Amino acid sequence: MRLDDQSESRNVEDRRGGIGRGGAGLGVGTLVIALAASYFFGIDPAVILGLASGPGGPSPAGSSAQRPPANDSAARFVSKVLGSTETAWQTIFQEAGQRYREPKLVLFTGATPTACGSGQSAMGPFYCPSDQKVYIDLAFFRDLKDRFHAPGEFAQAYVIAHEVGHHVQNLLGISDKVHAAQRRSGKQAAANALSVRLELQADCFAGVWGHSANNMQRILEPGEIEQALAAASAIGDDRLQRQTQGQIVPESFTHGTSTQRVRWFKRGMDSGDVRQCDTFSAASL
């Protein structure tokens, strides 16, 4: 990715090596199983974190959160991608007559407190709507390359942009409406189906960011779009279930199939139009 001209976001908190390291024993090696388990037992990774660790509050003031060191290339990459999402969504919101509130992005190792409970690296990257923060253990990017066979910078950027997409849904009130509808449904399968549409919309929003960022700054090298498509495909529910349990249970899907995730990311990437991301009105996903 061409990010030399992209300024770094100032909304990155670095908690690595500080608070919350007690959960490191879970290990990133359990990531695939933990992700699949989160799909089965919860609609939102943040909810699962809360159930797993009990009620949590925001990180205490004066915790060890700080800016990443200037010589940390991985952290600088994340900061630049986050900065790119800020530029893109600020423009999109402004054109719609709205104001974009930037999320924070927290780098952590092992575990960290969040307003949604204890964040665990084994859950993979996630967004907590209660504190409007994205949480990432950078070891996930190694797993994205080695376990999921989805290497490349744009694949990593897609992961960040997807979680920022959940922040956009939170700002627009979409998440609250979906969670209310899930509670009213009274059935797990119906709640799961709504979660799939929420996740696919976040994929589409990630594509909208990619389209906008590339139009504004030409950030993409040849072949990099395929990196994001490979990442979207690698973390589809059907593929993860086949890997972890040897069979596919469609009614337990909460994120969408590999084909669906690729389709909706590509839809956002091709159009750059948030109006094309209405997964809730789509007759077919």
C-alpha cells in the first residue's frame, strides 16, 4: 500500500506490555476455535467478551495507554490506515450533512479491559460500541497470513476498516436497531440472521473506505484488492466451521459465508457508495 503521504492517526492507544496481560495464556493459537465459538454463542464479539469475563467498565483513567513508539513499523501502519479511514469517513459524513466522530484504536497483547468486558486476543479484532474503540492484538495479522493464508497489507487494512465499519453503524444508529430487533425475535436463528446482515454491511463499509481512500490518495498497488478479497473469504462462517468442526451449520452463521463477505466488500469497493450497503433490504445476500 502507498501510505507515505498518509498522516498517522492520533487516536491510537498502545497498551502492549501494560495492563491486561494476564489473559495472554489463551494464546493466539486458539484463534480459529475461539472465533468459531464466538459465532455459535454470541451475536457480537463484544457481547461474548462480556459474558466470558463479567461486566466490564471503561479502562481506568491513568492506565498505561500511550502513543506507539515512532520506530514501530507495524503500529505506524495501523495508525496510517486508521488515519485513512478518518479522512474517508469524515468526507462521507460531511457530504451527508453529518459529523463523524473518530473511534479510538487500542493495541494490546493478550488481554485488556474494555467497556464491553475483558478483551482477549483469542477473539480476534473487535469493536466495542460502549467505549467506541477498536481493539487489535497485532499478532492477529500473523495469523491472518499463516493460518488464514491471507497475506498482504491491504488484507490487514481490510480488517481494520471492517471494525471501523461497525463504528460507523454505531454512529448511524444501525447497531442499536439491529440489537433491539434481535432481542424482539426471541429465536437464536433469527438473531443470527440479523447479525449476518450487520457483519456484511460492515464488510461493504470497509469496501466504501477502500474506494474512497484510493480515489483520494491512490493507496493501492496492483493486486492488492485481491488481498482483501482473500481475507474476506478466509473468515467466512462456512470456511471457519469446516476447518474447526468438519461440518457447516448455516443457522448458526453470524458473519456470512465466504462468498457473501467477498460479494459485499466488493460491492462497497466498486461503488464507493454507502447506499449500496443496505444489506437489510437485500432480498438475497
